[in-house]
Amino acid sequence: MKIIVLGAGLVGKAMALDLASETEFSLTSVDLKPEALAELAAAGIKVISQDLSQPEAARELVNDYDLVINAMPGHLGFQSLKACLKAGRNVVDISFFPENPFELESLAREQKLTAVIDSGVAPGLSNMLAGYGIRQLDKAFSVHIYVGGLPVIRKWPFEYQAVFSPVDVIEEYLRPARCVENGQLVTKPALSEPEFLEFENLGTLEAFNTDGLRTMIETLNVPQMVEKTLRYPGHREKMLALRQAGFFAEQPVEIAGQKVRPVDLAAKILFPRLNTKAGEEDLTILRVIISGQQDGCPVRLTYDLFDRFDRKTSIHSMARTTGYTATAVTRAVARGLIRKTGIIAPELLGLEPEVFNFVRKELLNRKIVIKEKKEAG
């Protein structure tokens, strides 16, 4: 099977290297930055340096491939996915674009294509765990998702390093968070409703609302659902101060006769301070809690994932957990385990034991362990 990966950032690189380890796949990786492709080329992977900011470029490029992994930045993700579907190609998508993916449902079905969207760690594996947990219960009352990618070493002032685009990090702090309360969709400001959680061998982390439920709002009938991002205590307050002071505003202001968007200036200043440097280690933590009823008794299911930077391969934890979830889904599509056509949300894969157990085994083979606990409550 010929697979093309659109995007060769930290996650795109990890996915290409992982899939290239199997002889059943022929891999091509695409990115505009030659330096991003150099390591992949050295590993024997075919690389293409090309600008994919225009949909037609992506549509023409993917014509010769059987399956596409869309790892483009979020602001280009939707148009890239649409271009791939128009080209008649199955897609595994981790671009996490803000648009509603179900707008492409009719296109995918007309073409009899499978497009598994949000196939990372969160959204992605978090959704699958929600679906898997709900399937264990007679009735689900609530789903709480907590997730964070953090630097191992905390550095002032932000105590955070981005292993994906800092533009997308800022967007996470701006986009209103959609939650479900009493069966109704509720929108709350990003960074709102902070709470503290304790994690073994890590200590106290701060959680706050972000817009991570995504497709679950439409696909799961659970009366209470929320997703929160985890950071070291204090980070949220600094980001909130910058936002409230207008540094993330999109309305241009005039500076020395030039029109400048504050968010662009903030991104320019923050990028070098937030970007992960070579050798900087990270960790990923994910907790999914599902409360419900089983055999007439209240039950609480908790799924925990804790992963660290791989010193042997120098692959970051966020790239591992995001990328290897996507490559597991890719293998499931390639081997016919995912047979439905249309836009496939990851939580629906969690409802299918064969698919979920396959993904979980693939992650375990890469030393990404999911612990589960069942208790009354």
C-alpha cells in the first residue's frame, strides 16, 4: 500500500518512521521545509518538498497513493481533507481543524471513502476511551477528559514547551469550549473553570476548559461531558492575562504607521520561547473518567495514560502518543478492520471492540500503556 503523509513536523516524522518499518507500506512524506525532510530521507523514505497551502496542490499530489495521512496545520486541515476526498483517497486525519468535519460526510459517502478524523491522542485516543468505557456500561451519566503535553523540566516564565505549532496552542486558549451539561450544549470561555488534580509521580496539575469534545457532542448521548487541558499550576493565569490584555486579539492596531494584529505579534514573540528545542524532554498525561450504571449499580471507570520522551529514538512523547495512535488507525484501515465509509469519529472506533483492542495493542507494542480502573461510585 502506498501511503503519503502530508506534513513532516514532530508528529509527521514519527508517523512516517513508524509506518516505514513495515514492508507492506511504501511511504512518502511531504513538507515545504527541506530540513524537516532530511531525517526521513536519510531513513530511506521518499520525500517531496512542496507547498500544500493550496487545495489543488494537495489534490494533485495524492492521486498516486492509496491512503493519505493528513498532518497539516489546523488552519489548512479542513481544505486538505476535502481535497484528498475529492481525489478519491481514504484519509486518516490529525490536523484538528476548527471546522465541522461532518460537512464533508456526503462527499466521503458519495466517493465511498473512509476518513477517520481526529486520530491523535486527544482528540483521538481520548474519544476512543470514552466510547470504549460507555460500551461497558448499561447507561453513561458523564465523561470527563483531562489531557496535557508538558515539558519534563519546568522553565520560567511559561513552564510549557509546544511540541506542535504554537499558533495552534494560542488557538486552544482562544476558541470557546463546548461542553454538555444536563444534555444541553453549553459554551464557556477557554481557560475557564480551573481545578487542581493529583497525579502519581507527577504531583499537582491545573486543568481548565478547552474545546476538545469536538465530534463527541454530536455522536454520544451522554448528559454531562467536558474536556480540560492540563498544565503546570500558574501557566493558565499567565495565558489568561495575555488574552485579557489584548495580546491575542485579531483586530489590527496601528504601530508606527503599520497595521499589526496583536495575535501575530504575540505569536512572533512567543514562538521562540515556546518551541521545543532539540533534546528537551516532554511527557503526556491523559485521564478519561466515565461515570454511569452497570447492573443497577453506580460505576466509575478511569483510564490513565502516562508517557515520556523516548531517549532511545529521541521521539517526543506527544509525537509518540499522537502519531502512534494515528498509525494504529492507519493499519486498521489498511487491514480492513475499519470498513465503514464517511467521516468516522474516533469515539465510534471505541464502540467497536475489535478496532479498539487492535489500536490498544499497537500502542502497547510501542510501550504506550493504558491503565484502567473500575470502582463503585
